Amino acid sequence: MRRAVPFIPQHFEEDVDPRNHRYMRIRVEQDHPCLGLFLRDRTDGIGAQQWHTLFRHQKILVNDVPAPKTNPIQKGDRIEIR
């Protein structure tokens, strides 16, 4: 059985503990054309199926709104992963 690698994004809100794997916020520091690619490029240990499940169950929010993985994101957006 493969062991899970912890998912710790590079940029956290100050009030969120990066070890809490049930709730995370990431600040967007530059524009990106695709939310899914933005998250995939900045994380290790989460596979395509896991990302698909998170998006399907609307566990990824951008500015407090569930967002599809193809949405572009802009500097200043807040990504929340639940």
C-alpha cells in the first residue's frame, strides 16, 4: 500500500494551520489561466483522482464559491480546500 505524502501548499493564510488537512486557504499571488493546473503544480502527493473527487464534491472554493477546475484565477483570489 502506498503511503500518503502530506499536502502543504506554499502560501497559507496566517490564521490557518498548515497541518490541518481538513481545511486550508491559499492566497493567489499571480494570475493563472486554470485553477486545476495551479493547484496541481503547487502540490505533491495528491493524485488526479483525488483532485477530481474534491472538485466533484465542491470541496474547492474560490472566494467562497465552489469553482470548476477550468476556472481562471486572479491575483488576490482566495482558494479554500475543505
